[in-house]
Amino acid sequence: MKKYILEISVFICGAVVMVFELVGSRVLGPFFGTSIFVWTSLIGIILGSLSLGYYFGGKIADKNPSFSNLSLIVFLSAIFIGLTVLIKEPLLLILQNSSLNIKTGSVLASLILFLPTSVLLGMVSPYSAKLKINSLDTSGSTIGTLYALSTAGSIFGTFLAGFYLIPQFGTNKMLLILVFVLIIVSILIYSKRNLIGKVFVLIFVLASWISFNQFNSLSEKNGFIDVDTTYNRILISEHKDIKTDRIVRVMGINNENHSSMFLDSDELVNEYSKYFHLAKYFNPNFKKSLVFGGAGYSYPKDYLLKYPDATIDVVEIDSKITELAKKYFNLKENPRLTIYHEDGRVYLNKTLARLVGKEKYDVIFGDAFGSRYSIPYQLTTKEAVQKKYDILNENGVVVLNLISSIEGESGKFLRAEYATYKNIFPHVYVFPVGENNNGEEVQNIILIALKTKDLPAQAGKQIFSSNDPELNKYLQRVWKKEIKIDVPILTDDFAPVDYYIDKVI
């Protein structure tokens, strides 16, 4: 094994780089979302750091190459990953609560958390190449072999982390595993240097692992769950609702409240979700509905209770979320509820074929978010809206939850989505959930698009009324001012949703 220790080290360090990068997305996600800005920052900083590592690794190797120094480089990379575990939460809280925008905040966070480790890991390949070269006649093949092994390790680490490790172990434990692996590699390269320190760190890692297990068990008993899935980091917690003095259980996806439930009933908690019942006003005889976004399944549960003659299909990309909803949010099997675990756009692409010989939908509800900072753009475009239109019956309705303002820079996303729906649907209305006089207020906004050409009385003047007091209250929130069409419609080719959301934040 000693004969191939450099090859093994390069392969493992290559794998660690990619695992570290993928775990990094889960580190940043709860605080900055998973938008293209965050991935750009993360990938850019790590690639830049690796480049620095290649440069300095080669420089240092030319001066005094030794297995002892290579062992130290790998050991230091383990130490910096360990420091990441310790400082990431307070650092990211500070950056999140600062006045920095997502782009600046995610770049700064990536620099502090991921640059030192990535530079050190980048030094491993050129330093190993220097130690491995025995003759100039074979230097090219030696260097090529080592870099090929590093890349192969990166590929292996990518698939291992994405398909198994992160969903299995979560963020903190995954970082501890990387620390453990790198220290073992460091010992294998050269066991004599800093052996006591390495053993001490190994003991600390094992103690931290045990502590995390005990902390997670204790937290779960107190109603707090922290789970990594294939797609998201899920936090479930409980608190007392100020308005009602009742205990509320909350599902946070990437640190955003996606679903809430009173422990003593299935009554809706989040105000915006109550507006989904406006579907009953615009299409009173609906029988079949579709929801994009399940989370804690708060609205689907309420729907099944309130509309005993109707069915509902839910498209939730993350099957683990559905498992958690069944365990912690009182979601039960129901013959009127069908759940599809796939991307919403994929579902739309396949739905017309699925509906051959079946009834189309009467209502489509949209509530799919990765976080407030991350919206699945593929569901916002003209092509997606056209597919929604096509799978609706003649009197079909779309009820869509958005977070935006209506006017100003922070309203560009709403206006782009409004223009996109207006391009397909004959009638589109917006209902601000919070403030309906101030167009620059960022809030939940319910967008309603009607396929029908026969509107309720006075709808042309945007005046709605209902004998149902609850519905009437929501109807009075309709936005009556003009919504300017001053941004392009969203298309699969051009959908700067992340840019618009950055303006919202």
C-alpha cells in the first residue's frame, strides 16, 4: 500500500473536494437559498481556491518536497473543515442579518468557509507529482496519471455524496466524516509528524459525532428535527403562536417556513394558504385539483376536509418531505389524494399524456419554493403556463402564491409573472395578502388566472363579492390599480427569476 500511497491520497483528496463542495451547498442553503447566485459563488470560489492551491503547491514542492510536508498539508485541510463545523452557523447568521445582498453575502461566506480548505486540497496533486517523479523521461505520464486519479476521485465523490452520503448523514456529520478521512490519509502518508495531534483530533471528531447523535436525539424529543434529504435541508420545530396562544409545528425547508400546523387541529395557520379557497368563488363546481408543492401538506389536508366530493393530486419533488409530513404533520393516506414525487415541470410535460381518457383539472394551485431565495424558474415560464392552461377544463383556475411586491424594483418578479400569465390566460388578478394599498410592500401575493371567458358579475371592473364572509374578505383584497407590463415575459430561454428575487430581498 505504501508504494501507491500518493495515488491513493490524490484520489481521496479529489473525492473530498467535490463532497465538500456539495455539502457547501447545504451549509449555505438555509441562509442564502440554493439559487444560481449561491451556486455561482460556491463553484467560483472553490475553483479559484483550487487554482491557488495548484500554483502554491507546485512552488512549495520545488523547494523542499517531503512526505512529512504533504502529510501536514492534508492534516491542515482536515483542521480547516473542522473549523467550518464550528463557525458556520454564527458566521452565516451574521451575514444573513447584515445589509449584504445574496450575491455579496454568499461570495463572502464561501471565501471564509471554503477557501482555506480548497487551497490546501488543491496543493495535494502538484506536491504529490513532485514526490512521484523519478525521471524527466516519465514526468508527463506521472503527472497525467495523478491528475487523472484526482479527477476520477472527484467524479466518485460527486456521485457518492449526491446519491448517498448527504441524504444519509446530513451536513454536520458529513463534514466530520471528511475530517476523519483526511486525518487517516495524513497518517498514512507520514505517521511520525504530529501523530499525537492527529490522534487527538481523531478523538475529538469521534466525540463530536457522539455529541451530535445525542443532541439530535434530545432535540427530536423536544420537537426539533434537522434532516438532510436529496433535495433540501429540513428543519422541523415547535413554538407558541402569539395570536392564538396555541402550539404550532413548523416545517422549514432551507430555513424558510414552508408549512405550519396547529398541534390540536388541521386548521390552516399561514394566512396566504387560506386565500387558496378563492378557487371556490371562481370555479364553484370544481371536482379535481392539482397542487405544486407539498411540504407539510397543510392545504391538501384542509382541502380534503372542506371538499369531500373533490379529489386532489399533489406534486412534491422530495419524497422524504412526504415521509416527514406523514410522521410529523398528520398526513394520512386518502383515496382522494394522489401524490407524485417528481419535478413540477416534468409532471407538466407528461400530464397531457397522463390525462388521455381522464378528466382535466378544474384548479391548479402553485406553492412550490426551494426557499424564499430560490424559486423553481421552470414553473414560471410561458411554456409552463401554457401547459397549465392546456390541462385545465374550460372553467379552469390557477391560484398561485408568490412573494414579491407589485411596484418598484422589488416588484419585477410579480410583474414578469403577471405578464407571462396574461400572455396565455384571458383574465389575471392579484390579491395582496398583507398590504393592498402600498404597491412596494414585499409580501405574499396570490395570483389568480382564469381560463373562462365568462366572468362573475362586475369582474371586468375588478369588483368581487360573495355571500361567504370568509371569501368576501379575501375578495376585497384584490389589487385594483394598474399593473405595468414593463418587464419581458418569462420563457424557458429567458427567465432571470433569481435576479428578480434578489431585488425582492
